Amino acid sequence: MDADQIEMPVFQFIFGILPLTCGAQRAFIAFVTPQFSLSFYPPLFQGFAFVLGAIVGSFLNVVIYRLPLNMSVNTPRRSFCPHCKHQIPFHQNIPLFSWIVLRARCAKCGAKIPFRYFAVELLTALLFLAIWNVCLQGGGLALVLPLWVLASLLIAATFIDFDHFIIPDEITLGGTAAGLLFSFIFPSLMGAESHWLGLAWSLAGAVLGYGLLWGVVELGKLAFGKKKLVFNPPAEFVWTRKNDDAEFAVGEEKMLWSDIFSRESDLMIMEAKGVKLDEKPAGEDTLRFHYNRLMLPGGEVMLDTLDIIKGKVAKIVIPREAMGFGDVKFIACIGAFLGWKAVLFTVVAASVFGSLVGIALMITNRRDASGRIPFGPYLALGALLWIFAGPLILDWYWQFLVPPGRTL
């Protein structure tokens, strides 16, 4: 359907996305219909989508930098240079333009601004524009807002996962809650007609996604057994408690404690030197960790009574994971927004993308690099592919399996 064929009033779209059915709303829509038609202003709304996406992308850069560091995204209110901490004034923080005008340099200290900042803003702007066009052509403008929110979550999760090999709960669990809410408000997101049915299908998608990848993680741990890491010379390690979880860092690599342990029986053994428990010498060079406790010859120490454990590690034997548990919660978020079909499609597509990248890296003798690429970005890419072409790909695949005139 072309834009000039759509006769959906501007105000009908604005009010139509709200769960209101009052007579005053219908009367107002009927009055403005002859005067305002969305088909008259496609470049205006496309420009708005692009600019809004760039602005949201600028905010996502804040989220990507601060969230893994447990910093507030609201304080300080202004963005700042990571090198000199100078707060950036408004006129030097215009999405897309400032990075170009400043020549990718901080105006205060001259430190280089990574290209990623510009890329996130441009990618978000392009995705917002593409989602607007897809929804406009499909006549489903009510889906623009939830899909914009999902695209923002996918971008933030991807770049955080690339940098830190984690996907914060604020994105996964918060995104799942948002997907359930949007599916209730906009049941058409699930292809449903009633609000409660939309919520039910959204919940089914989240549960299927969570259960599917949880099974993969569990089977992977059983199949792959243990993973041994040797550090020569010994590397600095720090275990830091963070509310109900903890962060485990060895050298520059960081991961969540919950991503290492998924079963009560999981055991991590460390051979280390100079170990201190809350600045007190441990008196032991071999540490045996379960998720919630540290086993020592004199007894066990519950980890929730400690704030920090540090020292130098020479060898670690840990449960070997098929993927991080953040990916399990991430696919639940995707399922809450897109439904159970999208979950299956996303997992298959992500596996294909991962396999292709792995094969390419092996061909180019960069096998080790494949282990440094997290699975979250593949899931995000699979979800985006579903948004723009998933149903078409499924139809093509089905016709390939069952040509016209044949039945299974």
C-alpha cells in the first residue's frame, strides 16, 4: 500500500493508539478527518522519525556507557567526556552533527570520541525511520511506539554485550515487562483482537523464549563440562558484590557471577595468591566457590556477608557455559514484544548468523575471535530480521517445503 493511498487522519492515529473509546474522541476524529490526512505529509513524519531516532540514540549512548558501570542515567543530567569529565553543553551535544563538527574530539581536552557514539545515533535514526515506513505501508501505525522501544532495547543490549559480555536486567527484565504492557495496550502487536488475549500471547512468547534458551544453557553445561583457564603470569581478579548478584573481573574481562553459575551444584575452583576477603588475608591459596558461598578448610563463608574478594589468580576451573544467562532473559524480552513465532525464528536466525561468522573467522584464521563475540547481538539481529522480513521469509520457506499442489 502506498502512502498516498492511506487516508488515516493524523489525529486518528494519535488518539487511536490510546485505549479510549469515548464519544468525544470519535466526534473530534470525524471533525478533523477532512482537514488532516497523513497521506499529505509523508516526508514530514519520516523526518520526525529520523530526528527522534537520532535523539533517542544519543540517550542510548548514555545508557550503554553508564548502565554497566552502575551509574545513574539521570545523574549527572548532562553527558560528560569520559576522559576529562567535562560536562558537555547542549550546543556541543547535538545528535550526529556534533560528532562531525567537533571532528570526533572533545572540545575541552581534545580526547578522541569513539565512532561508536555516532554509529549508535545513526543506527537508531535509521531503524526508527525504517520501522515507521514498515508500519505505514502495513497500515499498523499503532505498532510504531512499541517497535521503537524494542529497537532501542536491542541496540542498547547489543553494544553493552559487545563491551562487557553482559546484558543488564534493566534491559532484559524491564524490557519483558514493557513488552507485556504494550501487548495488552496494543493487542495487534500479537495479532490479537482483545487486550487480555494480546497479554496472554505475549506472556506465552516470553515463557517460550526463556524456557528454550534456559534448556540450551543447562544442556550446554552438562555437555561441555568444565572450562580451564590458565594465567601466566597470574592475573589480578576482583569479586565485587552488587546487590543480589556480583561482578567477577579477571584482568580487563568482566562478567556477572550469575552468568557463571546456573545450578546449585556448580563449582568453580581457583588457584590464587594473596587472596583477601574484605581486606583480610584468606590464608588459603585454593578457593572453591559455589554461587552463594566460598568453601575453605575451616568452614564455609556465605558470599552475601562479603563485599569484595581480590588477589592474583593462576588457574580457574569453571562450569563451561553454552551462553550467558543474560541471553536467556533477553530472548524472553524479545518474545514478550514479538510473540512465540518470533522467538523460534530469532533463535534459528541467531544460530545461523553465529555459524556464518564462526566459519568466516575460521577461514581467515581468526578462530579465537569467535569466542569473544557474545550471542546477544545475534539475537538482536534475528529479532530485527523478524520485524522487517520474518513473516515473508517463513512464507517463502513454507512454499519451498510444500510447493503448490502438494500436501504434507
